[in-house]
Amino acid sequence: MILEFIFYDFEKAGWFEGGQIMKILAVVGSPRRNGNTHIVVRKIAEGAKAKGAAVKEIFLGDLTIAECDGCQCCWEAERCSKDDDMQQVYEQIIGSDGFIFGTPVYWYGPTALMKAFVDRFVYFNCEKNRKKIRGKKAVLAVPFEEEDEQTARLVEEFFDKSLNYLEMAVSGKVLVPGVGKKGDVLKKKDKLDEAFGLGSALVTQIELGHGR
Ligand SMILES: Cc1cc2nc3c(=O)[nH]c(=O)nc-3n(C[C@H](O)[C@H](O)[C@H](O)COP(=O)(O)O)c2cc1C
């Protein structure tokens, strides 16, 4: 079981305040529950938890996240104009120290679920909201069917450039080629070990950044 809800207050829809527990938000962008992305994200989460972090997982397929239509209300008012689940997710993002973003390759890009989620980061693209996310680190989990690692190039660039633009950083990635069927990744022990290590490394990098 990867979720540690003890640090998450569902009624207030926010992280439990107090203490020095590092908070990591794990975002599963595949619509396939318990599929390859979900498994790798969970492994990264295990690595983070082994280093003492609390991890909250969200499965984008469970949520209603409308596409950003560029109204730019979020740059004027405090709030995004879309009254959907992203309102709660914004709070989770703001309250987190770091992120795990997982998406399979879908036609050489991220899934539509992940693209809609990241599009909504336009909220953070103004000075007022930028400070809520500036400097935060993320790691990526990207499985795909083809054997050539270049298959994930556009997904890598999508995250690298978008997060860099937002003054965040991708601090590590685990790419998993050669996995097509649900659960194929379970045969790739080396990749699961790499994922675990990535989660632990994320916590260390965030600690160093905080001067802890
Ligand atoms: C709509 C769709 C598009 C896909 N496009 C690609 C692709 O361009 N290249 C590739 O290697 N795999 C592609 N795949 C295969 C998935 O990346 C692969 O099955 C992955 O393991 C799915 O991860 P999941 O189990 O987390 O959903 C595609 C799968 C779907 C359903």
C-alpha cells in the first residue's frame, strides 16, 4: 500500500500542517489503473517513503480536469475560473515539496490526461502565483512499448521545457522501453530498482535544496 493518508486531511483537502515531514505528490497520468505507469510511480513513491517522505497519490483518470482555455482569469483573480477537481489539486501542488509525474508515451507525447493537467499549470505562470511553485523538483516515470529510448524524447522535452519555464526542475527520470501490456514492467526488475532509487534521490535533492 503506497498511500500514507495520515499526513493528508481529506476534510480540509490539504496536507496536514506541522512537523517537518517532506510531502511528495505522485501524479498518475495513465488511464490504466495498476498499469505500467502506476507501478513505476508507486515504486518511486516507495523510494521516497523509505527516506521519510509522505506521499499522496492522485490518479488523474479519477478526476475531472477541464482543458485550459487561456482565459487568464488566474492571473487577475486568485482562482482559476474552472470549477473542477483541479481546484483541490492546486492546493495539493502548492502544499507539496516535490512531485512524481507519470505518463506512458501516447503517440510520442504524454497522455491527454497528463497534458490537460500540465496545461492548467498556466495558473503558476504569473508572478503572484509563480512563487507557489518556484524551485520545486519533479521526477518522471515514462513507460512505452517501443524499444528505442528516443520514443520518449518529446515527453521528456515537454516536461523539461515546461517545468524549466516555470522555474521548477526535472531532477530525474526513469524511462521504461519495451512494455506494452499491463504489468509488463514487473518483469523489469532493473527498472523497478532504478525507480526506487529515483524516489530516494528526489528526497535527498529536495533536502539539499532546503538546506536541511
Ligand atoms: C493511445 C495509445 C498510444 C500509444 N502510443 C505509443 C507510442 O507512440 N509509442 C510507444 O512506444 N507506445 C505507445 N503506446 C503503448 C503504451 O505506451 C504502453 O502500452 C504503456 O506501457 C502503457 O502504460 P500504462 O500501462 O501505464 O497505461 C500507446 C498506447 C496507447 C493506448
